[in-house]
Amino acid sequence: MSSLMKRGAALGHVLLYAMALMALPVSGWYWSSVADKAILVAGLFVLPPLVAPHPDLYDVAKLVHTWTAWFCGALVGAHLLVALKHHFVDKDEILKGMLPALKR
């Protein structure tokens, strides 16, 4: 794999993890906060609001969360396509390394 592809893979992984584990949950928490909706976590506790309820920010918060979710989904789709490219076009062992069932 070329150094450009390695850098692209590293960037893709960082973006995927940052979006899925940080940006998406925080934007949802913010959206719920401005909408004055409680978030119950696993039936155990309620998250405190990030900000005071603010109906004027509801549409913006919803838009940010929605686009963050779509971008995260696009990253997952791109990740899948690149993994399939490695397997079927490049015929390398990258996909086999990710899927234990395919390991020898």
C-alpha cells in the first residue's frame, strides 16, 4: 500500500471514530438540550443538559445533528467500499485481516 493510501486510511479512521464517538453523540445531546428533552442513558441516569432550552436554536441543532449523521453514514459506506476494493481489485489481505472468519 502506498504512503498516500496509508495516510488516507489513517485520516478515514480518525474521521470515522471522531464522528461516530464524539461529534454525533455531542450534537444529539446539544439538540436534546435546546429542545428541553431529557436523555436517559441505558435506563440508569439522565444526562444533564449541555445548554439551557432554547427553541430558536432547535432547527439549527437538528440540522447539525442530521448532517453529522449523514456524514458518518457516508464514511461507513466509503470504508466498506474501500475494504471491498482491497479484496476484489487489489486482491490483498486487508479484508481478511479485518474479518476473523476469513483468516487462515
